Amino acid sequence: MSDESFSAVCTLVTGRTLEQAKGMHIGKTEEEYRKAVDKAFLSPEVLSKLSLNEGDEVMLKTRCGKVRVRVYADAGLPEDVVFVPMGPTANALVGSDTEGSGMPSFKGLQVEVVRS
Amino acid sequence: MTVERNVVCTFCGCLCDDINLTIEDDRIVKVEKACGNGRGLFEGYNPDPIMPKVMGRDTTFQEAVKEASRILRSARYPLIYGLSSTSSEAQRMTVQLAELIGASIDSTSSVCHGPTGLAMQAVGEPTCTLGEIKNRADLLVFWGCNPLVTHSRHFARYSAMPKGRFIPEGRRDRKVVVVDVRRSETAKSADMYLQIKQGCDFEVLLALKALIMGRTLDAVEVGGIPAEVLQQLAVEMKSCRYGVIFFGMGLTMTNGRDLNVRGVLSLVRELNDHTRFSALPMRGHGNVTGADQVMSWLCGYPFAVNYSRGYPRYGPGEYTAVDLLCSGEADCMLVIASDPAAHFPAPAVKHMETIPVIAIDPAESLTAAGASVYFPTAMYGIDCEGTAYRMDGVALRLKAPLKRKRPSDEEVLQALIEGVKSC
């Protein structure tokens, strides 16, 4: 992290959303599904710190991968958490290590949010 | 036009069995009582026959069986995965196929409540039915789960809202507590919300257990929660008549995994010295509980089983699907009623793209779209009968309100068993 006004280091949490479920029923090859999962949520405070508006594009980077997504505000999130709906976009950030359990780290990886 | 009453919805582990469907010309034209997800399941379903595909091209059922059997028979390390959105009868047949070809077999449990299974094997399962909760529970703790989004009718039918035999006033007689990193939709409707720091569940559960045991905390906060708030929750837990902890992926997908769930189960065991308390995992897929049950009867283990030596061996972290794909060991994959291409980490999906994949699914999922062989099948609980297990382990019989025009999962699996034997 070089410049705090351009990036923030947070923790990645992936999970279900109503929009993602709705898109899934329409079909995972359809545009609605892609729109529902190609996004990330940040606290309004982090959006403000990075001078981001809702709908702006950012790069999310973990040690396992990086993706470009549009960001939206979620006032229910703590400042150090980025929420990404479960799906192919979130999965590009998740690694292969299951710590001997079979379960990858869908929640808890360090993620850097970089303003484009 | 006919109306089929009390149909079971198989979208999630709630298995709501009070859905009314209006049927006209072999299509569901009206869905009553279901949540948004349930409506999506029934309204979007088209039962019309679809041709199987081999390498993306339409083919006959016999040709698809022949090619799939050849792939399975020639594989040196086949992986069978999925099972959670099909009937227990099909699950049983899948285990039979795994044993026949010496495959590893794993269900979606491994990327949902697999760590819960590990914790239950270590601590035990302090469980109960949703009926008991409806009639008796006066304290509900939702930990790392968001049922208002994932299990939309859970509150209304089973937990927070219903009036029960010993809960005459319904919601007014119950206290709802939510522990979560996010102030989720469920957290907003709770009486008490504890915003926990990401990755601190184990510490908080341990601190709560200490408080229940009468110890004092030498800390002002644990995991972002003030000590006095934890003390208040400990008092609520000890003084309730019947408490339940519902827990979800917030515990199993994060640092600690099975240790977090061991924390829940140990806490509940401790609470039973003071009052009646249970713990219940919020199971996602409609019959993922059935997958655990059937695998346990037949293999002795709920998931992550390997048959390469002719007898079942258990190995979470070794025989689990993500590990077998990321290590590059699996050289073919049979996917039944699930979509790992959409839900597995990128390295696992990348390996799937390099090996032959056989998909059995009513919908053309991302996995089915990229499969070498794809069998479109009937949907359990819509045009195919069967058995499914609710999240509390109660088995329900599924009706088939629509006439079946496609093969069932069982029929495809039976054909594959015969095909592999004759290869």
C-alpha cells in the first residue's frame, strides 16, 4: 500500500445476497447474474476515504488473484471489511489452501482495494 | 388447471412443505406461500425434454451414457462431487457408482458445513428439531448466518415468529440475538446485535463459555465486543428456558473453521448444565443434510471419502473436491446437481477445464455448460419424487406435481453403473 488516498487494506468476506440468488434463478450465464456478482461492498467511510462514488470501478487484490469490480456502500459493514457476493468474481480472489479441512478461505483473506 | 397443495420446496435446507402450486398445461403458473428463492425455483422451471450433450453437441441418451461410461472407466483418479440438490435415492446410487469405479466422492458439504461435521465428530451434536424450536425456544442466537437472505422463511415458519405450544405470543415471547461481522438484514431485526471482528469467533465463544462457567474476564473487550455485553449475553443464555444457536458460513468459512464450530458445540454442552440448549447448522442446499446422512450410512463418513482401495477412507483436506482439483490429482469429474464452476476457487475451476467433466443437472449451470458430457434431468420435488432431509435431519417425502419428461438423476446413474460394468 503506497498511498492511503488510493488504496486500503481490508479483510475479504464473500457470501450470499438476494440479488445474487435472483440472478441465479434467471441463469448463471445471463447478464443479471453477472451484474449481481461482479461488485463489491465497502463501508461509506472507506468509500469516502478513497474518494470513491457508488458505481466506481476498483481493483481488488489478494495473494491469490485480482479482479476489477464496481463498488457500492453498505453501512452495515465495518471499515476493515470488503464484502463480495459469492460467485466467479469472488472465487478469483480465493486461494486453493483449505488448511486440511476441504474448505477454502471464502472469508478472512487480506484484500487490497485500489482506486482505478 | 389443477392446484397441488403442500408441496415441498427443495431450494434450501428449510424444506418448507406448505407450498401451493397452480399447474396449467404442464407448467407451474402460480406459486403460493414460497419465498423469493422458492418462487424462482418453481416459476423458472421448464420440464420440457432436452437432448443430452457430448462436447456441446446434442446427442442421444445412449450415446451420452456410452461416452460418460468410457470416461469414468478410463480414469485413474475419478472424482464424484455434488449430491446436495438431488434425492437421497440418487445419492445412494452415486455412492454405489463411486465404489464401483474406485472414485473419491465428496458433497457440497465440504464447502459449506464440512467443518461442522469435523466438529460434531469431536464434540457431539446437541441437536433438536425445528418443531421443538417453534414450540419451546425463547432464546435464538444466530451466529455467522443471515437467514433473512439465505433461508427467507426460517424466521416466519420455524424460529423467530411462530406461536408455539409454550410460546403463545410468538415473536414477543422470544429474544433474538445476532452475532455477525456485518450488520446484515437479520441483524437489523434482532433484539441484540453483537458486531464481532472478522476472524475472532473462537475467542468470543471461549470467553462466553468462561462466563457461563462463572469465571470473570481479564479483558475489556473480546473480538470487538465489550466484556459487559458478553456478560449480558451469558446471563441471557443461562436464564432462558430453551435456547438455540443457529450457525452458518460465518464460522465454517473463516479462520478456525471446525474449531469455531467446536467452540459453539462446547458452549452448548456447557449451557446444558444450566438450562436446555441446542445448536443447529443452517444448511444451504435442499438435501445437503441428506447427502451427509446417506454418505454416513453407506461409507461411515459424511463427505471426503475415497474408494480407490476398494473400501472407504476418510480424508478432509485430501479427498475433498477442492483439494483434489487444486493438487491436479483428479483426472475426471462427475458432478451431480451442483455447480462447482460457479462456486469453487479459481485454481480448482482451472483444473476442471483441463479434465473431462460429466454433469448431471436439471439446469444448464456453468459446470454443465463446459462439461464434456451433460445429462439434463428432472428436478427432484417438481417432476421427480424422492426423499430429502430438512436441516434438522427430519426426512420428508417429495411429490412430483409435474409430469416427468426427462430422465431422473437415478435413471442416469443406473445407466452409468450398467455402462461402466459393460465397458
